[in-house]
Amino acid sequence: MHTIEPYFSWRDYYISSDDPLSPFYGVVNSEVEFVHAIYDHLIHPQWDFFGSHTLYLKILYVDYNHSVAVIELFGEWNDCLYNDIMYLKRNVIEHLIENGINKFILIGENILNFHRSDDSYYEEWFDEIEDGYIVAVNFRDHVLAEFSAAGLDSYIAYGGELDMVNWRNLKPLAMCNRIDQLVRKRLPA
């Protein structure tokens, strides 16, 4: 697991540690010292810690003019034992919402498992973004099945064309615009 690093090719467009509005402003991650682990597995030092010991992330892109953030997730999303959604919501999402973000694109290729609890934080998040949305891109099928079993499809859009295998081939704003078009097609008129 220590060789899986966050997507880095958009660093010419955005670096969360350089953004004064980011919850990770000023954070310096080592390139060589492994300081975090999920259970007994060391993880790449470029993943950002936000309070959860099983779920890490990297904010890949934020555009305040378009009110959108792209967040890549890594690890085990465990609401049942560790209340990961609380940490994500309180320590990252609320900070972004306060700065005008209401569209959240979550990249989940590196989410290995999802363990549900109740949906109150998801509902709260969804309610706070009014005209925005939460989209899950490229999560594994068994994770999406758990999302559905937990009723999270009421708050998070996923599946179908939202699984963008080649999102890395796009520039960040082009990817965000594509997601926006797909989500808008799903919304009732």
C-alpha cells in the first residue's frame, strides 16, 4: 500500500498546501518518511491525514469560481467503527463549504471497503450544499453496493457514466465540467 500515491499530474493547476483557503494550507508532507499507516500497512506520505486512521485523502483540485472540489480518497471508509464521515465532514468538507464549495467530486478507486453506520452526516452535508452535489467517481462495485445498502444514493450520485475510467486524461476543469453535465442530466427539471 505504501506505493499507492495520490494523483499528482494536476499539481500545475492546484496544490492544497499552497491554498490559503484549504484545510491543508501549509501542510508539508515528506517525500520519503512514512509516518501514517492503515492498520499495519504503511501508506505513501503524500496522503493527507484529517483525523481518521483508516481513511486518508488528497484534495486534487479546487476552483472557487466554479464552486467545485475534487478529492481523492484512500483506504478503508469505516463509519461503523471509526466514524470516518464525521472526520471528513467536520475537518474537510465544512471548511470547503465555508469557502463557497458546493460541488464535491470524490475519487474512490483506492477505497478498499466501506462500513456503514447511520446517514446523518451525509444528509447534513447534502442539505448544506443546496444547489450543489456530491459525486462518487470510480468506486469499486462492492463499495457502491454498500453505499446503496446504506441509502447513500439519496445523497451521493454514482454509477453509470459517472465512472470515468479516463478522468486522468482530462484537465481538472474539463473533468469537473463533464461531471457537472452528467449530474445535471440526472436532476429533475
